Amino acid sequence: MDPRASDDLTEAHGARDRARPDDGPGGAGVSAARTAHTVEQYRDHVLTLVSPLAAEQVGLDELATGAPALRVLAQDVRSLLDVPRFDASAMDGYAVRSTDLTTASAASPVTLRVVGDIAAAPTSPGSPDALPAGSTHGPGEATRIMTGAPVPEWCDAVVPVERTSTRRFVAGAPLDATIQVDAPSRPNIRYRAEDVAVGDLVAAAGAPTTARLVSAAASAGHATLPVHRVPRVAVLSTGSELVPVGTAPGPGQIPDSNSLLLAACVRDAGGVPVRVGAVPDTAEALRAVLDDVAPHVDLIVTSGGVSAGAFDVVKDVLSGPQDAALPAAGPSDVLLVTVGMQPGKPQAAARWRGTPLLGLPGNPVSAYVSFQAFVRPAVRRLAGHPGPAEPLVERVAAEGWRSPAGRQQFLPVRFVGARGVAPLGPGGHHVSALTRADAIAVVPSEVEAVGPGDTVHVMVIA
Ligand SMILES: Nc1nc2c(c(=O)[nH]1)N[C@H]1C(S)=C(S)[C@@H](COP(=O)(O)OP(=O)(O)OC[C@H]3O[C@@H](n4cnc5c(N)ncnc54)[C@H](O)[C@@H]3O)O[C@H]1N2
Ligand code: MOO
């Protein structure tokens, strides 16, 4: 069976050991077979290279105010406290016994004597459930109480101040000696543990540390949460034509924009980018950089050098031997593939001294689309997200466009009206289109034309 014609991923593993020529032009000297994959098959393979990173305890303050990316819970979190912690007033008003008010009406208001005052803070620190001052109470008596204050045992209702003859509390004013109430009262009490009881699940492993989760964890008595470590992702560009940003390009040279593009994509996906910059197209230079970064990161992403050119160094270095004399040079599991997508056709996946490596094509739009299709799911998996990709969103084509037969199309589109999208053509493969895009339309490989009014699925992008 010829592995070049196979969709079976296992055929490609260790392909260099079988030393067969590349199927593309200019492939002389390349020893890994290039296989054809669908987007889904290749994404599945990429995801086998990564697993969720170890857990660490991170303070809630850091989770709320630190790096903008959400972390992911590594374990279920259960409540250490009852929420509310004690029966508490839901209103500013008067704590009463409801039996005192059963006959109250507008025609015949009930008068209660005010015998105490309960503020929102407990009277004995460290014992918030203890009865506060002003808790002695007899029939026909009421106690002023503030929202959130512990409700004394004898009280089964709080009458809001505006439903009493007091109408409103004035700071510094003396307590009214008596009040009139002209209707029975609802309880207006938040009961102990009615929201969450000790031991209840606050959030399950896999939940992102949203503002809501961080505050729920604080209410539940936690100071830290167990979250997966943030993936560190090295980003490097290959190409002798590349010059660092800010350096005027000479003849035949271009600024290295991809390492910035991909570093920012890593950040947006929830990782920490380690931007290495541009590496010249020599095997020695690339090997040295890979050896340097591999021990310090969880994933390496390269751009350029994966197609059929005579200087496509990523392809050559990955499929060549990794120095067995150095530590952790495990067996190569290099996969050089042609993915049925446009753009983003040539891709490479491997491990460099044990660290997963994804090689993306150099064309900036191809690199961007490849990142969204393959690297973002990998970064999300490392970060612990249970779903590697966000669901696509349904939109309606405001205009039609063509899509290549047999390839899944990733086309930059702009939003039109409330539900529509329009292609950013004819230069959808140009960086200028990407810059103006609101989303990337993902058109299935069997669709050759999208018509106006057709439903399309889009990836909403940052
Ligand atoms: N004979 C064939 N040629 C090509 C094929 C093929 O199948 N047969 N595939 C084409 C496709 S599709 C793509 S995509 C590219 C991918 O090529 P590489 O990944 O090897 O990338 P390079 O050749 O290094 O660069 C392509 C292009 O992108 C520009 N580039 C590269 N790096 C950067 C960077 N860091 N910042 C900005 N721009 C960058 C580079 O200058 C080139 O213009 O191959 C086709 N060829
Ligand atoms: O597949 Mo290339 O990535 O078309 O531009």
C-alpha cells in the first residue's frame, strides 16, 4: 500500500524510516512521505500530539486581574461555605414576627415597638452566625435591620422600610420608637445555603475562569483555584528573505510579519507566546534554534518552508535525523501532509526532542488560517479546554462566491446587516482582506459555489 495515497495517519508515522521520495516537485532529499488529509483528519492528528498541562493553584486575585486569557479548571471545585452563610435580610427595613402582622390592613394598621438595631456586620467577629445585639424580642416588637444582616431566630419576615410609617431611613437620625405597618409582609429573607450548600459543586473541571466563576469561588470560601498551566508556545519564521520588523528590507527581502501574527494568535488562544523571530533557511540555523527552544516550551509553531521548494528547510530538517547523541531525541513521528483546504495546503506535524511542533505554510493568510484550524485547537487543549474549538456560527451569504472542488475553503468575510456575510474578494488570499475581515467562512469541500441566501458557517475571529 502506498502511504502517499493513504488517509490512515498511522501510515505516515516513522515515514522517514521508509525513505521514499516526496510526492511534490522539488522534493529531492526529502525522506518523509507526504500524505493527503482532510482538515478533520489532520486536526485529529495534531490533537494527539498535545495533552492538557499540569494543574497549579492560582490566586483568585491573579485570575481576576492578571493576563486577560481565561484559565481552565483542572479539578471540580466544591463549596467550602454555605451561600448565603446565614439567614440574612434581603431588605433594609424591620425584622418582625409575621404573626404580629396577620391582621394588618390599610384601614387597621398594626403598631410595633422598635426595640433594637441590626447592622449588616455581625456584632461578634469570627462568629457571624451568632445572634446580633437587639435580638431579644417579644410580641408586638420589631428590630431595625439592614440588607445582608443576619436575621435573628425569632424573626420570620422583614418589612421593607418604605412599607412602614418610617418610609425611609435617614443617616444619624434616632430610631423611631414605634412604626405602623398596614399589610402582612413577605419573608424577604435569603435563607442559609439556599444558593449553595457546603460540598455543592461550584464548577466542574474544564470550566473557564470567567468573572462569574472567580466571584462564585470567593463566595464559596476559596482563595485559589486549581487551573491548568498556561501553554508556552514558541513562534518562529523561516526564510532567508525575512528581516526583523523595523529594519528596511533590501532587494528581495520582506519584513517578518508572520512571527508577530502567530505570536498574537497564541496570546488570543490563551497561550504565552515566545517569539523567536526569523531563522534563515539553513538546516544548521533551524536545528540550533529548535534545540534551544524545545526544552522551554509546550509547543513550537513555525511558518514557511513546508512546501515543495528547494530551500524548504522545515520540511528537510524535520524529516532528517535529530541528533541521537543529545538527550530526549526520541523517535521521529514526522507527518508532512497535504491538507484538503484552501489556503493552508502544506502542513507539517512532528516532535522536536519530545516537544510538539506544527509547521505552517509561509503565506500569511495561509499561516493565519492554519493557526485557527490546527494550532488554536492544540493551544486550547494544552490549556485544558475540553472542547478544542469554539462552535462555528451560522450566517447567510449576502453575495455568492466560488469554492474549490475537493478542498475546504477558509475565506475571509465581512459581516453585512444583522445576519449576513460577504466575501472579501477577489483578494481573499491577501493580507489586506484578512485585516478587514470579521470572520472566516468555512465552506465544506464538496461545495463548489455558495449562492446568495445560502447558509454558511463562519469562525468569528478576534
Ligand atoms: N511547486 C509548488 N509550490 C508551492 C506549492 C506546491 O504545492 N507546489 N504550494 C504553495 C502553497 S499552497 C503555499 S501556502 C506555499 C507555502 O510555502 P512555504 O510554507 O514553503 O512558505 P515559503 O515558501 O517560505 O513562503 C511563502 C510565501 O510567504 C511569505 N512569507 C514566508 N514567511 C513569511 C513571514 N515570516 N512573514 C511574512 N511573509 C512570509 C514568503 O515571502 C512567500 O511569499 O507554497 C506554494 N508553493
Ligand atoms: O495552501 Mo496555500 O496555503 O494555498 O496558500
